[in-house]
Amino acid sequence: MALGILGKKVGMTQIYNQDGGVIPVTVIEAGPCPILQIKTKEKEGYSAVQIGFEEKKESRTIKPLLGVFKKANVKPQHYIREFRVDKPEEYKVGQQVLVDIFQPSDCIDVIGTSIGKGFQGGVKRFHWAGGPKSHGSMHHRAPGSIGASSDPSRSYKGQRLPGRMGNVRVTVQNLEVVSIDKDNNLLIVKGAVPGPDGKLLVIRRGKKKIKFAPKNKPVVKKKKEEAKSKKPAAAKPAGKK
């Protein structure tokens, strides 16, 4: 597995391609992320690289973590995450992970926490059709019966009922990197990513390893031109004697 990067969602906008088509994109502020620890199979039992993101004050850092940051000779970081890697010896503690680990047309997966929507009913949460809308039905948006009486005399596990909606970990796969801005640590991604603006995102290489190559449009001849080219030339009428 390859090393990823941490970032936060800036917002959505749109850009235009060479053909004039509109592309909806998400702007992500990715990195710089200092490497805090390198874990190996000999010592920890697995190979991984631990990185941080977004500096914070020392006064707001607990002492055990403060020792980790001082050992790596970096400032305290607000977020810490690990990425499993195949070759940890290629990285060094204190090294900066920048947005240029990705290139345009790369395939990435973005992980975030979806927007919380609070306690919701089943119609909104699971798209129930609901009951009759006529007057007097007394059953418009209620769940209704959820289990048999005699057998099994209980409701099954996993029954879809009203409850808290959103605020869960979501992974969006196969997003295309449109462009990068190394000077401003910006990653431009085609499509939407989970979570509200300003929240943490984990960006990693796509597990399905898709490469978005530029597509060349095939040349399509017009039907009229094809018909003219296939139609034989009409014979000239013979002149009158």
C-alpha cells in the first residue's frame, strides 16, 4: 500500500474543461503533513507511517503526545493518522508529505465523516413510502407493526426504525484528481467528498487503481456527408437530336 495524506475540505466550485463542459470539483487543502513515526514489522508487528496535520499550541497538547512530537522534531499536530505501507524504509521521521504525491488524472479514495442530521424518522432516513395521505387514516409517517405476535414474538435485529442520521465514516472511491496547486497545498478533485467544509479528510490512492486517461473523441462524420460519398454520381441525360 502507498502513503496517503491528510487534509480538510475547503468547499465546492466548478471549472471548465477544454471542450467548454462544466466539471463540479471539490477543493481540498492537503498537507503539509510531517512524518511522526515509522513502524516496522520487527518492532510493532506491522509496517506503517504515522503522519500529522494542522499545527496546534503546546499548551493544548497532552504530555505523552508532546514527547512524540519533540522526538520527531516537529510542532504539535492536531490530527494524527497512520497509513500502511509496503516499504517503510523509504521514509524518514520529520519528512514532509506534500500534495505532489498525487498527479492529475490519478484515482483516489477520500474518507470523511458525513454531515450529522440529528434524529430523523423512517421516511426521511430510509425513504419509506408512508401510509395513506387521506383524512382519517391515522397512519401517515409512523413505522407501524415491526414484528409478528406469536412467532417469533420479537422484532428482528437490524430493523429499520427512526434514529440518528448521518455523522458516520464514509469512503468515496474512484475520484479523479483534476489538478494540484503545490504552492498553496490545494488538491482539486472531481465530484463531492463527505463531510462539511473545514472537516478532516483522509486521502489515499484508489484501491481499485484506476487511471483516468484523457479521452480522445472519435471523429464522427455527418450522415449527409456519408450519404453523398456513398451515392453514385447521376448520369447526365443524353441530348436531343
